[in-house]
Amino acid sequence: MDRMSRLETEVEGLRVREDIRALKARYWRMLDQFMEDAVEGLFSAHAVLDFMDYGSIEGRPAIVDFFTSDVLEAYDMMIHHGSNSEIERTSSHSATGIWQYEAWTLAKGTGIGYWHAGWYEDRYIIEDDVWKIEYSKGQHHFNSRVTDQWAKHRFENDEWPPRAR
């Protein structure tokens, strides 16, 4: 492979990683700004969401319903921050990603704030010429009321029990 071909390959890899970072940023912005109309454009037609306490949700229609009927209705406020992405292209039309996240949420109508932290393990595919989430598995390091000592009470909140391991 000549120098120009190597550079083109490297630039394409950077573009793919940046496109996927932008996709994940849109995912968190959809949550934080309660953008119901944005959910459908993030996921592939046959996407699977393995979402902690909620179990497995399969197919874009079910995922859209989950976010619009459950998640976006459960909070008065959400602030997500994702970082430390590890993105690897696995083929010309697929990739994987691992992300750390933190979120601060305010449970609807309660005034109770929570601090969440954990990671996502994702798979992405190109569908209709754009990157979409094909599979996303979220795991918690902890969920804690903002007023609690999170290190001492990592999973003791009755309102948000962790998924059994």
C-alpha cells in the first residue's frame, strides 16, 4: 500500500470514529432535551437495547415506545456525559464502541435527584448510508441519590434497583 492509500485509510477511520461519536452524542442529547422525534433516527430497524433493569427491548418500534413512554416520561431533568470512547471498525459497514457515562437525573414529580455512572457496549451498522445503533447494552457502576453517600449506598435505592447479575 502506498503512502497516499495509507493516509486515505487512516482518514476514513477517523471519519468513521467521529461519525459514531456524533451518533452517541445525539443519543445523549435526545435524552437530555426530551427529543421524542429523534429516537427513531438513532437506531437500526432491528436494533436491540439491553438496558439494565428494563431487560431486552427488540426492534426500532419497541425501542421508540420504550424511550417515549417510559424513559422520557420518568424524569423532569436528565444530564448525560459520555466519555472515553473505544471505537473499532469491524467491517466496511459495522463497528463496536465502549463508552463510560455519568448522568444526573431528577425523578418526575419527586424532587429526588440521582447520580448514575456506568458504561455502554454498543454495536453500530450503516443503514440508509448513515451510522445507526444496532445493539446497545448499558451497565451501571452505581445509581445513588444525590444526597446519599454514593460509595456506601451504591445500589440501595428502592426506586432504582440494579439489574440482578
